[in-house]
Amino acid sequence: MPHVIIIGGGFGGLAAARTLASADVQVTLLDRSNHHLFQPLLYQVATAGLSAPAISAPIRSILADQRNLTSLMAAVSAIDVTRKVVVLEDATEISYDYLIVAAGSTHSYFGRDDWAALAPGLKTLEDAFNIRRRILMAFEYAERETDKAKRLEWLTFTVIGAGATGVEMAGTLIEIARHTLKGEFRRIDPHEARVVLLEGSERVLGAYPPDLSAKAQIQLSKLGVDVRTGCRVTDIAVDAVRYVNRDGEQRLASRTVIWSAGVAASPLGRALQVPLDRAGRVIVQGDLSIPDHPEVFVIGDLAAAVSEGKPVPGVSPAAKQMGRLAALNILSRIAGKATDSFVYRDYGSLATIGRKAAVAQVGKFKFSGYPAWLFWLFVHVYFLIGFRNRLLVMSDWAWAYLTFKRSARVISGSVDGKLAKPDEGAP
Ligand SMILES: Cc1cc2nc3c(=O)[nH]c(=O)nc-3n(C[C@H](O)[C@H](O)[C@H](O)COP(=O)(O)OP(=O)(O)OC[C@H]3O[C@@H](n4cnc5c(N)ncnc54)[C@H](O)[C@@H]3O)c2cc1C
């Protein structure tokens, strides 16, 4: 039987694997982590609203019933398309007849990788734990601080980048400060906490229509977020962010900085030795295969795909749709049939801002506020993998809605142990 290797058990890889479930192929799915992660709710783990198992599930258990599939926890370090082998982190080689590369994306600091330790981005569960620890510890250090100016530095949270993740983070952070921690501290007033959202362009949620961006900005401001657009970050230090806006160079004293400004494709794309776009994504052909290698397909965030003349966005529905098509195209190749071109079906965009605040575009319909927020809740629960995960998320959300409390506020480690101060930049 032909051997299909799928690299990545994210949205794209999982959809490809499932499409091949009853096909006469042998499938090996390789992922460097043991779990599939529902990234759209990752910010909830980073802000202590949900625990990790609520939004992740072992890949092995998700695909346990698929008899033609072997799942290996392994990191792919190289791909040799000439010899048709993938090379793992321990130099083991596995050969394939067909390959689907679905390794996703990572953060981009636009050449300032030294900022990564000071302003973590959100992509993996480890990132979420790191951010959660920094947020919770900032309040703890503020409570211990006697100097007013320094206390304010601890209580100023900066989110860089007002895309969907930045907006979600900022909206939730202000809710934690204003509501969740209310009454728990004696020396600080969590109301003193500031959440500053810095955006380089002139509007938040730049991928959305301008009227929805404007509504999102109003909702953020109502919640208490200090939205500053037209601000280009020039430096990040342990205690401050510097940026330039129309009034010149500015300094914002802040000890907790979260990066949500840039995305770069997985470095694995380079291993294929085919043309990449500026973000490092592999420029794929219409049927998602790469030039000169009809047996290699690239999908999801790693693919620079075009559908009906428009670039396909880096979102989970696109990754799933590409995963399905790549798998079907492999079966077509095996059967000696022509492959199909990728056509992206856009079901709309949704971004939450905070409690009862969201914006949505579904087809021609645009709406915001409470109805959009309810719709967002429904969609996210619906698309979560596994009945248990849905139950966990719904019960945690119901609890949080009624009490304003967040269920996952544990900081692992102790200050006299290995736990570094958030401003020391340790992971
Ligand atoms: C914080 C955040 C919020 C988001 N919110 C939304 C949202 O609300 N709606 C939406 O539609 N989209 C959202 N997205 C985008 C969406 O998650 C991505 O578009 C989608 O995950 C892409 O799927 P993928 O399969 O290409 O990659 P991923 O889902 O990222 O999966 C990639 C997999 O490859 C594995 N991998 C990577 N490198 C290797 C390697 N070398 N060897 C082995 N395995 C490897 C990884 O462990 C991972 O499991 C969000 C993304 C983030 C980060």
C-alpha cells in the first residue's frame, strides 16, 4: 500500500488524516507534540479562564480508531524530496510515497528575536502557561511593591498587535483586572491596572471591514482598554516599551508585554527548496502540491495558496479544507486521475473582545456586541474536538459568566524555587 506521511496534527493534518481513514493507504502522522491544540481558545488558557486539557486532546486518542494510521511523537528536522524521506530529530529517516506538510506557523519578531523573551507570543500550550504565569505574577509583585511608580509598572499590561488574538488578550486582561481580582488584594486596587493595546496600523482588526474594526475599538474602549493605533514599536526592555507615533518617540512603563504582531511560517517550508513568500510560506500550486513534486502537498498556515485569485487566509477552516483536498488529491493521483484545484469556502470571521462584546461577519451579514458574542460562544464550543472538551469549556464558561472568576489561576513553582520573576524573561 502507498505510504502517506503527514507532518503536523493541527487542523490541517488532522483533517487530511481523517479523510484517508478508509482509503487503501498506510498513513504515518508525525507531530512533535502529543496533542492537537484548539488554538482559537488558547488565549483563554493564557488568561487563566480554561485549563489546558479543555482545549487539547492527545492525537493518539483522537485517531485511535483509524486502523491504517500510525501516530508518532517526533519532530521533523529535514525533508529530502529527491530521496522521498523525512528526517526526524534523532536522524531517523522515514520514506514516503506521498507527503503532506502541515507544520503551521510560528511568531515573527521582524528580525528582533531578542524581544521573544521579553514579549512572549501565543502559539503553543507552553506559551500560554508562560503568559499566564507572567500575568498572575505581575499582580503578585504589584501587591508586594511599596513604590507607587514601580507598582504601576507591574500593573501596566501591554499587548502589541491588534489582530484577533491581541484584541482577545486585551479584552480579557482588563476583565481580570476589573472584575476577577476584585476584593482579593489589600494593597493594590486592580482598578489601577492598565491594559494598553498598541497597533502599528490605523485600526484594530485590520482584516475585518472598517465598520466592524471601528465597532471593535469602541467596545474595547468601553471595557477599559487603552487602544493606541498608529504606534510602531521600536524597542522592548524589561520595564518599558518604546514606540513611535505621530507625536514622535514614546516610552510606556510596563513589565508585562505580550506579542501578537507577527506570524511566520514554520521553518520546515525551507526544507522543501521551493519558492517561499515573504512570510516564509510555501507557494503551492492550484492543487496544493509543490512544483516538480506532484507527490508533496503543503497545507494550512504553511501554504501560500490562492483561491479564485485571492490569497487564502491563515485560519483553521482554510487549513481543514486544504487538509481534506490534499488527501483527496493523493487518492486521485494513486488512481491515475486528475487532481482538483483548491477553492476556499469562506464561512465568515468572528472575533471576541470580552464579555458580551464581539464582532462577526457571516456572508453579507455583519453584527457586533452581545449577539456576536453569543454566536462566538456557540461556534467555538461546536468546533471543539471531543464531547468531554465541550462539556469542560461550557461548565467553565458558565461559572466564569456567573461569578467573574477564572478557574485556572494556579502559578506552578514558588518564588524561592526555580520560578523567575516575570521581568527576567525566563520561559
Ligand atoms: C492564538 C491563536 C488564535 C487563533 N484564533 C483563530 C480563530 O479564532 N479562528 C481561526 O479560524 N483561526 C485562528 N487561529 C489560526 C489557526 O489556529 C491556524 O490557522 C490553524 O491552526 C492552522 O492549521 P495548521 O494545521 O496549518 O497548523 P497548526 O494547527 O498550527 O498545526 C501544526 C502542527 O504541526 C506540528 N509541527 C510543527 N512543526 C513540526 C515539526 N517540525 N515536526 C513535527 N510536527 C511539527 C505542531 O506541533 C502542530 O501540532 C489562531 C491561531 C492562534 C495562534
